Amino acid sequence: MMVRVSMTFAAPSDKNSGLTILNALGQCADTMNSKRNAFLFVAALLPLLAPGPSPAQTPAAEEGFVSLFDGKSLDGWKVGDNAGVFSAHDGMIVMECSNHRPAHLFYEGDVNHHTFKNFDLRVDVMTYPGCNSGIYFHTKFQDAGFPRLGIECQVDNSHSDWRRTGSLYGIKELTWGPQTPPEDNKEDTTVFATPPVTDNVWYTQEVICENGNVTVKLDGKKMFEYKVADADTEHKLPSGMTWLPEGTIALQGHPPMPDHISKASFKNIRIKILPD
């Protein structure tokens, strides 16, 4: 014969009252001749013992990293021509280019006197369909046109340019279609069957530079390593740009494809200075 027990409990306000209810449940379970029913009875009342919603856990800080962006303004950054392409709001730097002039936002803040040689740079990025942008390093402020100094790490998941996100533009390329390299392409190119990152989804783009050894990662996965020869001297790169032994960071606003805008959002821009 089963004993039916009917009880009403209020949600406990502290640990002691929670223990009291547990003791009561144990006594009630003793009156049942079925272990299975006792288990179900206790399980049904466990939500009453759970505390209220807890605050979201703040992610642990990445050791050694410092932020280059205050999350609310472009303080510490400098843009020349076509400055309206960049804005800061909602914790993001937003690049939105709808005309046919490039714009570039250079870091000129206080961190390491905005001069970086060896570093680990991490940027959270979200691209929108048709976006073309980039993250420059070892570069220097230039008022207009495309930078002639440093290296660009491409930000492009669906633009008509086949060189995709993570490429070191004109040096080491990644691609995953639908556009394909020309038949006479002589650039070092890796083809992906499946895109490692996509539009409309946040991902982390990472560039690590140590004495000319450049590693590119997307969402923590290494895409490739590239060695800059004669990294301690200024010289021309295969891309046609000029390598600087050290320099600053910049974000690119690239003109859009016809009937498109070129838009990307950047947040959590942080850097870790590595030893020489």
C-alpha cells in the first residue's frame, strides 16, 4: 500500500532552512514503501531548494593583456581622411564605409607609447556581408590612402576579394570561396573547404609577432606562421609595403562593393607586450 504525502513548502531563504526541508523530506521518504517513489518525490522538490539566479560570471582577465579601447570613445585613436567611417558605441568600434575612399584608424594611445615590436594582439570581430577591412601592425599614421607601411591582416569573409580573413595581405593568403584566386596566382595560398569564421558571428582574430615570426589565429586555432626576413631592418615586403621593425596598430575601412556597404564591428581590442 502506498502512502500519499501532501506537503507545501516555501522556497528557503537560507542554507539552514534548506537543510530543515531536506530533513523533513527524509522523514517523509521513510513512510514510503517504494524507494523509487521516494526518489521521485525528493527530485520534484529540489527546485525549491535552489537559490535564486546568480549574477553572470565575469570572464577571467587574460594575463598580461591591456586594452587599447575604452569601450565608449575613440580616445587614443587617430583617423585622417574620411573620418566618419569610424564610430564608437555600445562597447564597439564600428567601421561602416559607404563611399569610395578608404579610411584607417590608428592607435596613438599611451600603451607602450603606441609602439609595438613583439606582441600578442587579440581583437573580437564581427563582419557583415560584403565587408572588407583589416588589422594593420608595425605601421605608422598616414592621413589618406591605403597604408604603405607594415602588414595588413585581412578581415573579409564575403567580399569579392578572394583573400579571406586571417591572410597577411599580399604575402600569405587564406581563401574559402566563393571567389577563387586567379589561375596565374603566385601568392602562397591555403584553401579551406569550410570557412573557419563567418559573417554575423563574433570571432577572435589574433596576431602574434615575435622578432619577425608572425602567427595568425582565428578563434584560438592557428592558421599559419610566417617569418619576416631581416625583421630588425626596414625593407620592402612581397606585398609592396614597407616593413618597419616596430610600429602601431590600425583598423581599416575599405570601400564597399557596388550596391553594398562595408561594415565590421571590433571590440575587446587588447594586447600583450612580449619580450624582445
